[in-house]
Amino acid sequence: MTNVIIQQLEKEKIELSGKISSTFNSFRPGELVKVTFGSSSAKGKRQSFQGVCIAIRHRGISSSFTLRNHLSGEGVEYTFYPYSTQIADLQIIEQNKPKKDYRRAKLYYLRERTPKESSI
């Protein structure tokens, strides 16, 4: 009984996210994604991060995705929760091209590569 109620609440929360939910379901690992995030109370405190999606985890309201980029020669990874109130915007910058199709669900091998080798 309680599982049914929890599932209904999660479904309503996902439906409220609207645009972010549809964008989250349309990209795959290996694509270049830009996320704008920050505190919802302070409108001026927005940050953005752009990187290659190396992992996606579909778990209902607990879904997440990880982006990786190289900043000043160091690898940086952020894990985002798409149904969080912290995410303001989610954009797909570059979709996979047919010749650069990744065959893995998790692209953790990009961590050992140089910035030039791991770029799209």
C-alpha cells in the first residue's frame, strides 16, 4: 500500500519537471550537455557546466547523470539529479554523430584519457 503511494508521488514530481524531464530522457552517454544550476531562491547565483555525459542512471525520482570536462588541465566531474529543484536548464549541445557512436553505457574509460583524446 505504501509503495503505491510513494510511486504515485514520484510520478507527480517527475511530471512537474516538464521540459527538463523530456530533455533528460532524450540524451545518451557520449553527448555534450550543458546544465544551468544554482539556488532557486537567489536568481543571480546561477552557474553552468558543460561536459560529456559519461553515465546515466534511470531510477525514477533518484535518477542522475554525470558530466565530465577538463578545466585548466584537470578533469572535473559533476553528478546532477534532473528532478532536483537546483537545475534551472538542461540543454543538449551536440548529439552523437554516426561515426562517433559509443558502444558502452558507462564511459568511465574517458577518465584515463588526455583532454584531447576524450573530447567529442
